[in-house]
Amino acid sequence: MRKLDTRWFKEDRVPGDPELSREQTESTAKALANSTLLIRRLTRILEEDIEKTIRQEEDFDDPAWERKTIAAAAERKTLRRIIELLP
């Protein structure tokens, strides 16, 4: 499992009690690791969406091709960023 973004553990922090914060963070990390089916399927869906944006760029005859190409690239970047945030 790759290193998780610290924002996954924001709710687990207990001010003034680092031991309890650590325990809750470990518990959350275990729960996230156990949700592999959800994560795997969501990742596959996002990757399919990335492929769809690539196919959009292949319509060269469209008069708005350049604008659509830029929008598709931005969408791919966003989808990849979401995949990076997944555990």
C-alpha cells in the first residue's frame, strides 16, 4: 500500500493526546486498507474515464477540437489526482 495523504487522518487527530491520535490513525489506516474492493473498482472506473477523454481527442473534424483537447487534458489531470489520493 502506498503512503496515504495526511488528509485521510485529519478527523483522527486528538488535540493534546498524541497517543490516542496515533491509535486512531492506525485504526483508520487498517480500515482503509481493508476496503480494497471499493478502492480497486473506483480506480478502474476512473481509469476508464481517463480513456474516454483520450478518445474525445481523436475527433479531429470537430471545429472545437482544440478547446475539447485542452478540456480533456485538464479532466485527465484531475482524475489522476483523485487516483493518487486513493489508498
